[in-house]
Amino acid sequence: MRVREMTVVDAAAVAALSGQLGYPASAQQIEERFRGLSREPDSTVFVAELDDGRLAGWLHVLARRFLELDRYTEIAGLVVDAGARRSGVGKALITAAETWARERGCSTVRVRSNMRRVEAKPFYERMGYRVVKTQYVFEKTARQETE
């Protein structure tokens, strides 16, 4: 297995893996999103490629800037193929993200995980991460105001 940066050719495989994460998307949607992300200097997507060329997982990482916090890196998405879990794929992707963070001067890496993903918590804890807060996520559709 090798970890490398995603290319547009990977869109269909990344889309299939995204469905396993609970975010179904077409190859075209992933390709469009990836093209936008690839123009962002503080964002990248890594893929884990098996020896036979199949993708076993992907990880999206980005550097975040806020007024109230020092710059840090966030793992925005991580999925490992159901058939490849517990084989080192997740660990390899996390390691790539941590290296990417250090190369950009970020000393902290954060990741959010839905509490329903009970298997994720022990995985991240084994990787040395600790829970630092819980929160609500609010969402509203932005609509144009009518006159």
C-alpha cells in the first residue's frame, strides 16, 4: 500500500468510498469538488492505494485559520473501505496528514467525528488523539431575502 495525493482520475473510487462514509456522491460531483479543493493551497486529499491499484481509503486535510485560535490542521474527512479496515490504512492516512501539518507549521491536528461512529473514537484514541469538546452543529439554508 502507498499513500499519495489524490488526482482527478481517482474521483469514481473516492465517490464509492464516500458512500461508505454516509455521504453518497457521484464521480462527477467528487471530480467537481476535488477540482475546487485542488486550487486551495491549504487543503489536500490523500488516498491509500493498494498494490493492485485499488483505493482502500481517502483523507481530506486542511489548515484552518481563526481569529481566536492559532492556525491548526483539521482532518475534514476520512474513510477506509469496509474490507480494508484494521489493516493499517487509516493509520497510514493519519500519518500522512500529520506530516502534511508539520510541513505547514501546524502543531495541532484536529478531527471531528459523529458520535454515532462508535468505532471511530477508539481508533483516534489509539492514534494519540483525545476528546477536547463536544458540541452541537447548527445548520440553516441561506436564502435570499425577498423585498
